[in-house]
Amino acid sequence: MNRIDRLTAMILMLQSHRVVTAEQMSEHFEISVRTVYRDLSALGEAGVPIVAEAGVGYRLMPGYHMPPVTFTEEEAVALFMSGELAEKFGEDSLKRSMRGALLKVRAALPEEKKDYLQRLGESVRVWAPSSASPDQSALMKIQNAVVNRRCIKLSYDTGGKGVVTERVVEALGVLYYANHWHFIGWCRYREGFRDFRLDRMNEWAVLEEAFLGHEDFSLMDFLQDQEKTCDQIPVTVECDAWVRERVLAEIPARIVKQVELPEKGVRIEAFAYSLDWLSSWLLGFGSSVRACSPPALQEKVSQAAQEILAQYQKKEMILT
């Protein structure tokens, strides 16, 4: 990014935030803090009314706005691809908002860029198995609850085992992993921070009640603490070449080492959080993935396979 583009982007960053620190700008633009100070000084000399608040950061003087800007071709494509990903991996409320935003983006583009996006839309598709939550409006409302520090009352199916409990949770964060949306909060029922999968919420409602506290809560610290406190079991599995990419991307374990095998297979050494979960996941690959260790994992896979075999043999006997 050249300096002119960076100065323009700095104004947009200041315009879209209440206050921005020099450190945040340094990290965002990948420049030194000293360069940030020089750029801010140059903007001030050019007549941009930037206000510095000691110990807080920088902001634009109220009432100042840049004229509307056009998108570059690369920016328009990036937004279009984000929309395609949202259509596949987002839930209904996120999809609606993204569609509305993309309509506004298209309206701001010159004709030749609109034609470019039209051709792109006809030649790009994102495909993946979908995993929808029972209530597809949950995500945006829960995000609003997080921002507004509101409590959520929910009926929750812990572990997907059919045991439903009623609880009130102080909403603190939202994240997506393992093909599902989750929200993190302080559970008054368990008196601790907990992770809730949206598709396991049978009934839920955002309450008018706001909560105090948890100002020091960090979503990343919570996830790291969860990883440290979970019992992690060392496991080794091997997979054939045709499934290696999927196994490496989706295995429910933390990979620590990969060893190449003949014909592009791979041996994976990892730490698993649950042998039951891992064994049931491995069964989906049939003979293309093999449990090597520990013996307890091999036993669980073998036992589950025998139970499946027995189930179908029983059905065969009934039919005959």
C-alpha cells in the first residue's frame, strides 16, 4: 500500500471508530508507531481535523466525514467472496445483512466493475455440507446481547445427550469452530464460564436484564485455558492420500506432528480431548483411516465397528 492510499485508509479507520490508538493503527497497517505519528501529522497539515486525547487515542472532530469513496476491483471482489462464504457458512440473519451490504456495494460501482462482478458471480461457487442451527435467527441477536451486555435465558442440551437444563447466561463472546457457532458466557447455573453450541439451544431469549462485571474477560484467554484444563490424550492415526486434506482439517484433536507415508499418506500424532468422540469420527472414513495408538482408541473403534456390524446382521436375519 502506497502512502496516499494509507493516509486515505487512516481517515476511514478514524471515521469508523470512536477512538483509535497509534498502536492499533501500527498493527493494522503494519508500520511503526513513529510512522503513524508522521502520517497523522501530515493529515493534520492537510486540514483533516484529528483530535488527540491524552492516554486514550485519536479521533476525528465531530461532524467531519470524507466524501463517498469508490471500491477498487480487488476490494469489490473481496467483499463478493465474503458474501459467498456468508451464504454457505452463515445463518439467516447474517446472510440477510450481507446481501443488503453487497447491494449497496454494487450500487456504488462503475458499470465496468458491475459487469466484472456479474461474470465473477456466474463462475464462482462455494460448496460445503451445511450445519444449520434450529433457530436460524440466533446469531445476530446473541451478538447484540454480547455487545449490550445482556443476559440470555436458555434451555440447553448439554453434550447433545438429551439432558436439557434451564439456565441464565451472561453473554460475553461469539465464535465459530468445528462447523458450529458457539457463544461463551458466565453461566449462573454452573457458576463459571461455559461454551454453548447454538444448535443445542432448544429454547432461548435475550432478557432485558443487563449484567455488570467480567470487564477483564478475554475470549482468546478462555479458549487457551480450556485447552490447558482439558485432559489431552496422545493419539496416533494414519490416513490414505485421498482423505488426508479432510482429516488434517477436521480431526477433533490438536495436531503436533505429521509424518509423510508412501503414496502421499500421512501419520498424525495429536492430542485428543475425547477418545469416544475421536473413535466415532474415525469410523466415518472406513478403512482409509487407521487408529494406531493408544490401544484404548483401537479398542473403541473396533467395538463400535462390531456393534454396527451386529446391527446390520440382525436386520438381515429379520428380513430373511
